[in-house]
Amino acid sequence: LASMSLHGRAMRTGSLFTMFILHQRRIQLLVIALRKVILTALYKAPEPWIGWHITVKYLADTFFNHHIILSVTTSLPFGVLFLMTLDGPRSMLAAKMMALGDGEDEELFGSVHPSRAEMLCWRVRVPVYIMLR
């Protein structure tokens, strides 16, 4: 019964980390809608000087670019959790969320301490993700 409870806590924690994407999508929708409102207002504004439309196009291509908006809204609100879970499920944050007691880490992961290969794989994923970006 204790093993089933431990498995349930681990599954709930994993689902919680996975479902952060749902909250992220709301933030992205709000920022994209704000982008649309600002760019529409700038395009409809009277041209105060000759380079006005060039400036608006520059803003649309740089700061208000869809890729930049998606990257920033992905990294800022919830990307911090990615860094706090650098060691994967053995990180302190994940262990606290699962409320692991004495001996439960061995039952859950198969060993008390992670191997060097496991730690290397968890920690090398950050530079790999950055290189793939």
C-alpha cells in the first residue's frame, strides 16, 4: 500500500510539471493579443515623421516577433522551474513536492544516490536544449 501511495505521489508530481504548459499558453495568448493591439494602434496612428512605418516594422520584426514572444513567455514564468530541477526527479524541488520520506527515494529510484551517468545525463540536457534552440 505504501508503494502505491509513493507511486501516486510521483505520478501527480510528474503530471503537475507537465501541465505547467497549460498556464504558459494563457500567458502567451495574452501577450500575443497585446502585440496585436499595440501594432494595430501604431499602424493606424497618424504618421508624425517619415520613419514612422519603418519603426513599426522594426518593432514587429524584433521585440514583437512571434518567436521572441513565445521564447520569452516560455522561459520567464515557468522556465525558472527547469533550472530548479536540474537533477531531474532527484532534485530538491521534486523531492519536496513528492514529500519523500526516509527510504522512499531508494524504493522510487532503485538507489539512494544517483549514479554519475544519471547525473551527467540530467545535467547535460540544459546545454543540449540551448544548442538545439
